[in-house]
Amino acid sequence: MSLNEQTKAIQSFITKHSKVSDIPARELSDFYIQLIDCLVDHNHQYYIEDKPLISDKEYDDLFSYLKKIEEAHPEIITSNSPTQGLIGQISEWFQQAKHMTKLMSLENTYNAQDLKERDTRAKKIVEKNNSQVLSGGSLKFSVEPKFDGLSVELIYEKWIFKQAITRWDGRVGEDITVNMKTIKNIPQKLKDPIDISVRGEILMPKSVWKEINKEREEDGETPFANTRNAAAGSIKLLDSAEVARRGLVCYIYDVLKIEDGKLKMDILQFLWLPVFKWKKEADTIDEVIKICLDEKVKKELDSQDIEFDGLVIKVQNEEQREIIWATDHHPRRAVAYKFPAQLAATQVLSVDFQVGRTWIITPVANLEPVQLSWAKLQRVSLHNFDFIKDKDIHLHDWIWLQRSGEVIPYIVSVITDRRTGEEKIIHPPKVCPSCNEAVMQKDMHYYCVNEHCPEKTKQQIQHFVSKNCMDIMGIGESIVDLLVENKIIENIADIYKLSDPTIQIQLRKFPWFGDKKVTEIAKGVEESKHKALRRLLNGLWISHVGKKMAQDIASQIEEGRWKIENVDNLEKAITDITFLDSIYWIWEKTVESITTFFHNKHNLKLLEQLEKAGINIDPNKYTDLIKASEAKGSFSITGSFDLPREKIAELFQQQGYLLHESPTKSTDFMLIGEKAGSKKKKAQELGLIIYEWRESITKQFPFLKTIITETNKPKTQSLF
Ligand code: IVH
């Protein structure tokens, strides 16, 4: 029986025997063992595989039923019961480490009634111990967001960050110190020389998660279901350079241990530890409930770049906290309120196949349209055939859909109870849905290997002209379809034919192409020839080379001893292993795919065609907005500003300054915002003129007067 089936059987047993006393005596012991096995397996899915099969609520229901059995029959408690602390297996890659104090978990509540009950219980304990502490008969609370990430203990000795340990069973965890050091918002040194151990949550911002999932889909890997899985999967990687690339953040919310007499309000902030600045105060449980159920609160938190799965309600008053301190597993001074999961049930009507630019054919399910939070969903990716097999998805199955991180819907599980026997196996494609050529299978994927497959070509072109690549105006999706279907362009280099007068005459014959459109496209195409090398590198759509990596490669060429004047030079530089190794965070997989790309004859021909068309490949000669020879000067920019950095760079470019991604000897000046790091140091070493982002800068650059005043001096550009 699969874990899914076993869980369903247990859930229906519990529904039938809602009270433990309803369980027939002869079935009790067997059921108890089954329930433990089931919970242990779910713990393994959650903690080790990072692929939970059931929702937190379902898990909690199973867990509290187990507790009820053990309360009624303490004689049967076994040491492997999850109530006794141990959870699954610890990852063998990391050293085990002991926590300073036990890292407890919070009890979850799901509605107003749960919260009221907790309040009454806590009040009773306080009253019993010291009724004076209950001012006006109430407990005072604070309400904070509940981070949906991975709990971690950070230990500082005197000033210095010493160790990071994952929660695991609360007593022992994995020592992830090396990887933790790659998380940029965690200070290596505190403001004061204090011995302190704190608790926080490791998270992947939603924006990073989306980017990484895009890359994973493109590489044919199953995307991370949510930011929590992505954070958990990333912090436990063996390669710390790759962990650094994952853009994780960490927020601290609790002090576990501190030198005597040093604990005070706001100690975390005082020490420069990162705390999330969203907190509400409530004098009564009714006020807490109002906050928990307030749609505005939910919306506000949803709009952040961090995923929250609820709120944490903490008793504020120090004396009250002391009295109600803790049970064995949960602190009573805090409780979680979980937001209702965004789940919807719907049916798989049919399955389509889509071929992408990496040649992988992805199965996509067409659904009975269903409303999930604010959007109507009709399609969901099935990713690959391993995913279909793992989740046991069939045609006509009913499924649970979940939406996480606002956009991407995900299939949580099949609703096996709703099967009618009419369900059919989903067969892999035999031919490419676009060009009808036979497909090739490798591992879990099916590939279209036809170099000229029109769908692949269309996607490559769309990417090449997109904003982060050559940014060519006027060539939208439907125009690309039309150009490819009519064989006017067959690859990305053919785009440059569009400014050719004979092709323009041909274009005007199509109803969509008026004079204005044809001129707009020609202008965009011509302008793109002078754009930065990083745009071209991103546009080539080399596996693992996205916007950031393309920029790193271009900057490295710009700074290094490489003289790039033609495709030949570019190929030689880029495939030189010492060159690639000199890029700080580069990954073996990336080096491999860059080398493969530049060693492929077809790709080299394409590059030569682009060169012939007149596209710029010299990293020092680009003119995104102006021509290098006409530039007033060159500048580089670093740090955080009160408006997006790109916007500021664009303003300078519009004024005729040339942007250098990183400062070099030939850079004229450097613009510096808050928290500028290595680039600022480099600019100082190079002896460049440095302009801080404050009002005085308008003396030098009067065009900034409209956007900079003394009131908007640099603010920290945090994630929120
Ligand atoms: S306070 C004594 N505050 O939620 C326990 N926990 O079981 C102190 N969590 O993994 C916890 N956001 O790590 C606290 N603002 C927050 C939190 C938070 C997330 C985590 C906690 C644990 C889970 C609850």
C-alpha cells in the first residue's frame, strides 16, 4: 500500500472512530502501530525528502489523534512514537550537533475557537500561580508573521558567529555552519561582545524561488513545490558556492540563551540581527482573533517577497510568560495561527505536450476550470513522467491543487476516493507535438531532437527579443509565430534580416504589418546591434546562463586580459577553463553547458551569422542607449537606493553616460548607495571619483533634482 493509500485508510478509520473509546479493543494496538508508521513516513517526507504528501492540518490531525490514544492508554506508548521526540533520519552529510536548549515547536490553531481555548487554558495557569500578574484579567499578546521556512539555531560567542544547527528533533540537528555563512543578511559579527544563541528561519524569497524554478523547468528538473522546500533543499547542499547562488535569507525571532542580565526588549535589533519588522499588539484574545481573520493583514503579508503560512501569537508580558512557560514539547507562551491552505479540487480533462527550447517535451494537464484564491485555473504542469508516476496521476483523476507563492499552481495529490474506474494511464508522446518528428527518451524526459522544430525556434526567438535580452520592441508572441510559420525567420540571427528593405516590403504584405510597425521593428532590430554583451549572452539561452550569470561573464571579460573583437575571440575566451574558473560563483554544471554550447558547430555558425549581421560582441563597446564614442563619461553603480538601481542607471544613460557593470580603470565615476560592498572597495582601490547618493550630488548632476531631495536620503533597500 502506498503512503497515500495508507494515510487515506487511517484518516477514514479516525473519522469512523472520532473518540478513541470507539476503537474496538482488539484493533487498538494494530492501529496504534500503523498510525506511528504513517506519521514517521510523513516526517521523513517532510524533513528529509522535503516533499510533504499531506497538508500541515492533516498531519496535525493525525498527530493529535495519536496523542489522544496515548493519553487514554499510556501503557502502549512506544519509544518510536513521534510524540516521544524522534523524527525520521538525520541527513548523513552533515555532522550532528546538540542544541543549546531544546528547540520546541509551536502548537497550531486554525480558527477563533482554537485561539479562545488556548487563551482560557493559559489564563487558568496564570491565575493558579499568580493571579496578580493578570492585569485586567487578560494576557497581553504580540502577533508576528509565521515564516514558512526552515528553523535554525545560530550561536554567537562574544561578537562572533560560531555555529548554525538545523532544528531536526529539537535536541540534535545538522551542523550547517559553512552554508549559513553564505547567507548575506546574517552578520558574522554582532554589535556587542555577547554570548547568545538565537532562533530564526531560513527562507528563500519568492522572487528567487520563481527564478530558480524557471531554471529547473528549463533544465528538466522538477521545480520546488514552494519556497520552504526550496530553502530546505538549498541550505543542505554540499556545495556552499551553490548555496550562495540560491539567495537565501534568514530572520531571527527568538532568543534561546543569553548571558545573565543581558536579555532586554529589542535585544535582537540592538545586536544588528535581522528581524522582520511587522508586528501587531493586542490586549485581548478578541483583538488577536480580529488580526488573524483580517483579510487586509493576509493581503499585506502576501505582498511581501517572503512566504508566511500564518501568524505567531506570543504572550508579551514578561511575568506572564515566566508563569506559563512550557509543556514538554510546546511553549505555552506562543501559539501559531495557520492561514487556511489555498486548496481546490478539480479534474484532469486531458493532457497536452509542450516542447520547450531545451528540447524537453513537458506534459501539461488541462483541467476542469477551478477558482483558486483569486485566479481561475485551467492548466497545470505535470513536469515530467517521474512526477506523474510519483503522484500516480491518471487522465480523468480528481486532484488537489495548491497555490503557493501567489502564482504557480501545484498538484498536491490525487483524490483516490473519487476514482470511478474510468481513469486512464497518461502515455508519453511518440512524436513531437510541434513538428511530428519521433521523440527520444532519456531518463524521465522525452525530447524533440529536430534542430528545426518550429516551436523551439519560436521560443528561442521570443527569449532573444525579450526585455532582459536584446529588448527589441514590437516583436511579440503572435508576430514571432507569424514570422516563423511563414519561414521569414528560422533562427535568432534571421531577426536581423527584419531591417533589410526587401524583407520590409515582404512584411508589409501581411495585414498586421503597417508602415509604423515595420519601421518600429527595424529600428528596434538596428538599435539592438549595439547593446551590451551580457544581453547577447543571456539571449543565446545557454543552459544555466541566465541574466545574472551572463552579466558575470560579461564583466569578467571586461575586466580581464581578454580582447574580444570577433566570435572567434569570444569562443576562445569563454571556453578557456581558467577564464570560467575565475568567475566567482560559477558552477561545474554551468561550465559544462557553456563549453558544450560553444563547441557545437551549429551554435558557432549562428554566432558567425550574428556577427555578420553587425551585432556587438566587444564588452567595452556597447551603447545600450548611446554610442560609446559619444558618451559624456562612464560610470558604475553599487549599493541600495530608495528607487531601483536600474532606474538610476537608466537616467544616467539617458543623459549620455555609459554604464560599466563593474568599475574598471577606465570608469570615470562610481555612484554609491547604502550598504555598498566589494564594488565600492574596488572603486576606491582604482581611485575612481565616488558620488554618494545624497542631495549634494545634484550639484554635479542637476538632472537628478527631480528625484533626490534631503528627505529621501538613502534608505536600506530591504526585501520589503
Ligand atoms: S517563535 C518557542 N516566531 O514555526 C518557539 N516561531 O512550530 C519559538 N516560526 O519551526 C517560536 N515564524 O521555527 C516563532 N515569528 C515566529 C515564527 C516561528 C516561524 C516557526 C518555528 C517552528 C514553527 C512552529
